[in-house]
Amino acid sequence: MDIPTDHSPLTTDQKGIALIAVISLTAALLVMGLTLAKLVISDLQSANLQLDGVKAFYLAEAGIEFAKNKLNKDCHWFSDLPGKQVSFEWLTKEAAGHFPGGEQLGEGSFKIIRIKDQNKVYAVGSLKNKAGCIIELEFSLAPFKQISWEML
């Protein structure tokens, strides 16, 4: 005796619909996963750049403190002769500057620059060709007095 069933046989247009649904769902999840991964990587890179900028700032600040100490001891100290226009390019690449101790400070270093007969000193903090920061200090002499401090 045959038992009746409520299940109707699949028509030819319904064959494979489950496979298409699974593939579509898998593709959607893959796209969402890749988008999330891209956002995480982008945030990580942004955080690392910000951290490098902070490190470069602290290196430049250490350079300013070193320069203040140097000027307190020798107010006639200078590292470069006048003649060049002060610019980011000149300060970072062309200025002779003074590298205290010639040693690395952690992941980076700083150099200080004072142009002869000018009452400004610049400190360039840099991290192994990744990030850089420049601080300009204006001062007066006899006795040494800081007038202004600015990050360029």
C-alpha cells in the first residue's frame, strides 16, 4: 500500500536553488570578511603612523632641550652658516646640523641646527626614514631666555 505524501516532486526550475543560495550567502560573507579585514589593516597602519609621529615629536623635543643646554654653555655656538632659506627640505636633508653623540635614541635620532648670528634653533626628530618632526625655538641671549616654541 502506498502512503500518500504531502511533498510534491521538484520541478525542473527548482533544481539547484539551495546550491545557489549557499554560494550567494558564502560570497556575501566573504565580501563582508574582506571589508572588515581591510578596515582593521587600515586602522592599524593609521595608528602606527600616529605613533611614529609622536616618537618623532619627542625626539625633536629632546633636541630642543639639548640645544638649550648647549646655548646656555656657549651662546656663540652655531652649526650652519647663513645663506640658505630655511625650509623643511633644507632642515631635513641639507643642513649640517649637530648630531649629539652620533648615537641612535631608540628607533630614531635628532639633529639641532642653529644658523650663525640668528636667535633661532631648530630640532629635527626622525625615525629611520619613516617619520619626522621639526621644532623651532626662538630665544634671546645673555642670559639665555626662551621666547617662543613652535612645531613646523
